[in-house]
Amino acid sequence: MFGMPGPMEMLVIGVIALLLFGKRLPEVARNLGSSMNEFQKGLRNVQNDIDQAG
């Protein structure tokens, strides 16, 4: 019931995103990707600090 969304749910989410963001969707996706990249970089830095301390 609360697992990963199936193909139909993903399609519905995609249509809703298209309706909400429309022409701004590429910019929103680019910003989301950039934010995820920065978050992962921060996690790697924390992991490296932990490894060096240990």
C-alpha cells in the first residue's frame, strides 16, 4: 500500500507537474538536480571528515 509508486502513479505525478509548472519545468528540474548535487557533495564531505577523524 505504501511502497514505491507504480507506473500509473508516476504518470499522474508527471501530468500534475506539467500542469503546475508548464514552461518553467526545465528550470525547476535543473534547480532540483543542482540542489541534489550540492546535497550529495555535502554528504561526501561529511563522510570524508568522519573517515579522516577515525
